[in-house]
Amino acid sequence: MLDRGSDAATGTDVVDVSADGSFDIQNQQRRGMPTWEALKAEGSSYFQKKDYENALAKYASALVDAPLDQHHVLHGNRATCLFQLKKFRDALVEIHKALALAPTWDKGLIRKQCILQSLHKAQGPKQQPLGAVYTDKASVIPDTSESKESQLVWRRLMRGLESANQDCLDGVFAKLTNETDFRKVMYPGMTADDIRNHHMPRTLKQLLEDPWYEQEMIDLMPKIQAKANSVLDNVKRKGATVGDVMDAATEAILRPQVLREAFGREVLTMLQRVATKKHAMLAQDASRTADPDAACALWDQLHEATLTSLLGADSPPRFFGVQDDFLGADFVPLVRSDVLRMHKQGQLVRGDGCHVRFLDISTDLNTAFADSFPALADLVEKLHALPHEINHKRRRRHDHHPAAIQLCAESTCATTLLALQAGESQPMRLDCGVDAQHDNGYRITCIYCISGMPIPGLNDHEYENAESVGGAIQLHTTSNHHATLAAVPDRIVVLQSQHVLHGITPVPDPSSPMYFVLFRIHGSLE
């Protein structure tokens, strides 16, 4: 019998035939060599002995034959070796390779954070990190109450926001501490000029110095710390199940980063909650009531039938009204021209699946807007007259009863230009919640169609049931009434914000962008 490893007579290697009849010389040459698993195990053995150079070499050899789904692990191991050798930049390159293959890999994210932290320490003087909230002794503050501890954590988080190097994990906190990303998250649809002119906070630190937010966040500190501890414990537990026990140094570096992320997520939730409170207060401010005796209250823009349907006075109640020819045929091309020019000039801001721009012509700051886009400004002025008109007509209907005059005049950021391009849509939404926690004070939403997809030959009734029309306005009321309204140019849809969900179906392709102006009115309809 011949030995399968060699020719008995000549000593030459025998090449085996594979199942498909082919000869794989490379595979045959690798026979007898260590497998990638064995090489990885050797690398781990060297690592345990703190022989990091040999461990690096073994992990590199293992990469040659390892399956692709194991490459991120081996790159991560190489990054750890380089980290131990204090070659932090090389370690960062390796961990980036790992995360490119597995972006959500917990261990990789942890190792990246350790590397970044060490890089920062090596490059300059040691800075006080947000991690001090865990390493500093709380006893420096005599009062050990939960409230005092929360204030301690809060102050140190705020001081940390001033740090020039926010070496945190990618996530919510990273976005909030970047001024450009902060603006996109906080003020979708507002330009940098809009934010500056309205004196709005441009950074997370500026915003959180507002007393509205500061006390809210101090009260939430125990919850934020508990959430951070829970996340970190979960990461440690998952690592322990595969034999990767987190050492104290890694935990000390990672803990403040997890806190930051928990803090960032809670900030977003808190901002939404406080914004709802602020809007609700606007709705209850008697000084902002739209004057029913103002000249614009007599413009008579809404037909009686439209108002009756909007107020739910018809049977069955629909809580929305539809009216065509709102401005008149002569104005439509002028408004569209203004909007197209504004879009072309890059004055619309990219939002979530659309382009948007807040419109406000009620202050001297925006006289330039009215001069540059006169037809669009005229449309906005007419929309802003509607709460005055509705108050006037409701007072007349209710024999001058004061309760009928409860809609507010326009407020900042309540008027939006919306641009939808081919394939884009607006998901169904309810502009105001029905319970106290989500009641932001909005009562009426107005949707004006600047451009649309008119279908010759369909009458108004058929339009309302044109389910296949692209870019159509969909309505779903709490009284279980459904309607799909074609976005006919110069059509206005007015609806009760607490009773009617609204959305816009995807714009057909090919098609020019479709434009809408949305105006939301605060107040009460009791």
C-alpha cells in the first residue's frame, strides 16, 4: 500500500482528486498546515502570555483562510494587540476594518472607544472626561440626597459639553454635540439664518441652559444613570458568555460613553415633551387670540359649507373641509414660480424624505422674504388670516359668545413649505394628540396645494375617491371616514388636528416636485 501523503518509491507528493474530478494543488499543499481556528487559538495563547507581536502574526495568518463572517473578530483581536503595544493609530485602522464588516458589533465598538480615549490622552494634556461622574467622590457635596447627586451629574455633563474632544460613540449624543447635526435634529426645515434671526439656541449646551429644560433633565438624572448601568451590564453579560470578561480599565472608559448616549436619547424625549408643553401654553395664551374684528377677519375666504364641514357640524361629522380656487387662477402660476425659484436657490432644507422650509412673514426680519417671493408671501398672509376669520364667523354663529373666539394668531414655525419629489411621500400623522400628555395645542391644520396632478374629466366627487392618484392627500378621521383627495392646484384642505390623520401618497415617477404649504393653528374649538 502506498502512503497517501507521499509516493513510496519516489517520495513525491500524491495529488488527490476532488469530488468533481478536479485537482486542487493549493488545497493539497495546505494539507498538514494549521487551520485558521488553530492559528487563532495560537494567537490567543500568545496574547495570554503578553507576547503581542507573535499574537499579531498568528491572527494575520488566520485571516488568510478564515471565513468572511470571522474576519471582524480577527481584525478586532489584532486591534487589541496593537492597543497593548501602544500603537494606537494602527489599532484604530484595524478596528475600523472590523466595524466596516460588522458595524453593530458590541466588542468592536467598545475597543474603538478605548483606542480613541488612549489616543486623546497620548496627544495632549489629560482632560476631565465625563467619566468623572463615576470616579469623583460624591461626598464632596455634603447633601447626599438623590436631588443633590442628580445636580452633580448634571453639572459635570454640562461641563463635558465644552470639551473640544467629544470622543464618544457614534449615536444620538454625537449628533447632538455636533452643531450642524444638532440643527438638523432640532430644527428640521429651518435655515441657519432662520435660527439666528429668531435667537434660537444653536448648540446643545445653549439649549440645556434654558430653565425649561434644565430642571427636567436634573429630575431625569437617576433614570439616565440607571439606563446607562443597564446597557453596560448587558454588554458585560454578553461578553462573559463567550469568555470575554471586561476588565476594569475598559469599563472605566466605556461607562461615561454609555452615559452620554443614554443622556442624548433622553434629551430627545425630553425636548419633545417640553415642546408639547410650550405649544399647549401658546394655545391657552389669551393675548395671542386671533382678533375677530381685524380687517383680515372679513376677507371671507372660507365658504360656509367648508367651515361647517370643518367644525363637524354636518352629519355624519367629517371634521374636514375641501375648497378649490382658494387664491384664484391668476395667482397659481405666480406662487408656483416663487416656489420653484426658492427651491432652485437652495433655500429649502433637506428633511426626512422631503425638502421643507418654515415660512414666516409676520416680523420685520422677513421683509426680504416678502420682497423676493411676493406671491408666496401673499399666500402665507391669506392663510394667517384664517384664524381671525374663523373666530369672526364662529362668534357670529354663537351669538357673540366669548367661548367661540378661541383660535390663536399665527406662531413662529407653524407654517411650512413642503416639497416632495418622485417617490417621496408623507406618512399618515395626527398633528395633535388627544390626551393631555400629547396635546400640543394645535386645533386646525390647513394644507394648500401649490402644484398637483389634476386628472381631466373627473369631477370633485370622483377626485375624493381617486385612490390611484399620485401625490394625493389621504385623510382618516376618528369617525372612521376615509377620503383620498387629489392635490389639485389652488385646493385647500382644512381639518381638525385632533380628529383627522393626514398623509400624502408617493409622488409618481417621472414627475416634477409637488409643493404644499401647511399651516397649523393653535387654540381651542370647545
